[in-house]
Amino acid sequence: MTIPRFSFLFLIYSLVVVGLPLLFEGQVSFPLVSTFYIPLSLFLFCLTLIVYILSYLGIKKGGQTSVISLLGGLTMKMIFSLSLMLVLILKTADNQKVLAGNFFYLYFLFTVFEVTCLLRNLRDQNKT
């Protein structure tokens, strides 16, 4: 999957993933999204896009570089994401459980999409 195709599909996927809790916010009596939900989703969106591009270029290079770029990218994404989450948890006093839930919801769904696309690239590489 090329970078422009991934970017387009990831944008659509992100709009759906980010929009679902916002749509259901008015349907339930308890809070589903925190005040930092949109900035958090934008940060994770940009970070996932950057990590995918770097991993994609590493896979195209081939050899040992592909494995290092793939694992290194996912590790750096996790470190940057958790450091942002730590700052937000320490900064805010309002509902931290909702903030943590929002973070894990976005992080895991974005990571699943990214890893699925990267594995699809590896599968295509093994066929040739």
C-alpha cells in the first residue's frame, strides 16, 4: 500500500474512529470524551502517519533495515504517546479515567490500522 493510499484510507478511518464517541456523547448520561480528546486524536493521527511513512520507507529498503524500522517506529510511537499521556494526566484534574480511556481507545485502534497496513506491505514484498 503506497503512502498516499494509506494517508487517504487512514484519514477516513480516523474520522470514523474519532467521530463515533462524539456522536454517542449526547446519547448517554456519563461523559465519553474528555476536553483533550480532539488534540489527543490529532497528535496520535500525526504520529501514526509519521511512523507509518518511516516504517514504509524502511520496508522498501529491505534487509535488516525493514525489521529495525518497523519495531523502532512502533516503539517510538509508544514512547511519545505515553509521554503525552503522562503530561496530560499530571496537568489535568478533571476526569482522568475518561482521558485514559480515550487515549487507549485511539492508540490501539490507530496502531491496529497501521500494523495491518504494514503487514500487508510485507505480504506483498514476500510474493515478489
